[in-house]
Amino acid sequence: MAEYKIEIDESINVVGEPLKPCSIDPITGFYRDGCCNTGPDDKGKHTVCVEMTEEFLEFSRMRGNDLSTPRPEFGFAGLNPGDRWCLCADRWAEADAFDKAPHVVLQSTHINTLETIPFAILRAKALDVN
């Protein structure tokens, strides 16, 4: 039997510290480990920890990615406003361009996000700015 190895990029957040969990209820992350970890298998770059809003959930639904409808066949209960979730960096950037981006949790947002979104833009939408 072949051994399958999951390769995860270093777990550092956008402020240069160890990545903190985003959410365990609902369980989030590409690897469903509660964190916005990423690696070569994560083609969507699910690295931005956000707090969902009704406005963003509607925007995402209108863009073809319904995150609020439960999908029990995939073990997905659906998201509600206030839930934290690891969002794709490109989706967050798209929503930000339309002024619909949800707030970001910097301490739980993976450093690889900075390849897509400048820190200053994330910081302007951050819940946890010091």
C-alpha cells in the first residue's frame, strides 16, 4: 500500500507569528484542521480567516458559491453570519473589489495570503488589529 503524505506550508500568519485556529465549530480549513493552513493540494488557497456576514454570503451565492445552504452529503451544515471560515484568497479579493468582503482575523490568516492580497488591505478589514 502506498503511503499518502499531506504537505502543508509552514503555519505562520500574516503578522509573522504562529497561525492561530480560525474555527472548530464549524470546522474549517482546506485540511479541516480548524486552521487556514495551505499546501500544494490547496488550489483555491483557503487562507483568509473571516467572520461571515449576510452581505458576503449573499455576494458569494450570487457568484455561484453558495456557502449558506447545508450540504449534508459533504458533511457541510452551511454557514451563518458570525461564523468564522477559511475563505479562498481570490474570493475575498473579489468581494473586496465590490465592497462586500467580510472582516479578517489576521492572527488566523495564513502568510501565503500575502501572495494575493497586500497586508494593508487585510489590515483595513481586520477584526484583531492591535
